[in-house]
Amino acid sequence: MDDPDGGDWHQAEFHSLESEDPALADELASRLVNRFLAAADLSIAHRTDALRQVVVQVGKTPQGVGILRVRLPLGEGDPSYEWDGSHEAARQIIDSMADVAAETISGSGFPTGWEPDRE
């Protein structure tokens, strides 16, 4: 949800969450990838590839609004959500991002190359 109030999100400065809270960054990346792969019915064999593609960033606008931004696996985008800095809110945001990305992949009808072998 990009800049819902039409404010100053485009002026936000971002940095890696890993530099601020490595444990939370790892937890969120793992949570996103696990949920995304399961919801999109993709093979867990690609978990490592997916984790390499995920980048979790945090930012603040000049007005002090916190933002959580994530680069999703398979080029599914870089969604940004307003974030209060709490771990619980970050988990909810990550779950939403994973679900939306999985719906997009599932609904596209195009193979990703990460589908499980069905023999």
C-alpha cells in the first residue's frame, strides 16, 4: 500500500532491516518465503533461491512515518506498508505480502519453473 495519504513516502530513506535487527530480518524473510511457496503451491526445493531474492528494508519519511518494504521472490514486486515498528505488525504485513504474491503467481497461469514435480 504505497503512500496512502499522498504524503512524503517518495522522500523516505531506506536501509536494510538486517543492519538494525538481524534476527527479525531473518525471521521475516523465512516467514515470507515459507508462506509464499506453500500458498502458491511451489516447490520447497527453491527455498534457498527465494530467500536470496528477498530484501527486507525499513524506512522513515521526513514526517516520521515508518515503512516496511520487501523485495519479493520471482520479481513479484517491492510492496511497502506503513509500519509502527512492532514485531507483530511486521509479521502481519509479511503474511499479507506473501498471500498477495502467491495469489498473483497462482492466478497468472504461467509456470515459474518452481512448480513441484508431479509424477
